[in-house]
Amino acid sequence: MHTDLLSEQEVSQQLGVPLSTLRWWRSQGRLGFIKLGRHVRFRREEVERFVAEGEVDEGRNHSRHIKGSGEDR
């Protein structure tokens, strides 16, 4: 029914980040989510938007650091 909704585990796997990083982004308002009772779900298009915003032009000499992710680049 809601194939456009993804669980935390699905998004974590797809993005290759631990659940703790995904939850941090969620708590900071970086990634929109939906609460269905006790369950957290993400809209597929919201996850795709989040990834697209993180794209870096390889012609530039810089990388994106995601604040609070615990990953320094």
C-alpha cells in the first residue's frame, strides 16, 4: 500500500550509514520523516531529495561534510 514509505532500516541500508547517523539527521531536521504510531517512516522522494542535495560537483576542489554525522571528510 505505502511502497513510497521506507523504514529506518531500509534508508540506513540504502544510504550506507548507521541508524544512529540517520536518527541524528532526523533529530536535526535534515531529513523529513513520518511517525505512524511508534514507527518512523521516510518518504522515498524525501530521501532522494536529501541525497541530491548532497551531491558535489567533482570539478570543484571540495567535499561535503555532513555536520553531526561523525564522519570527517
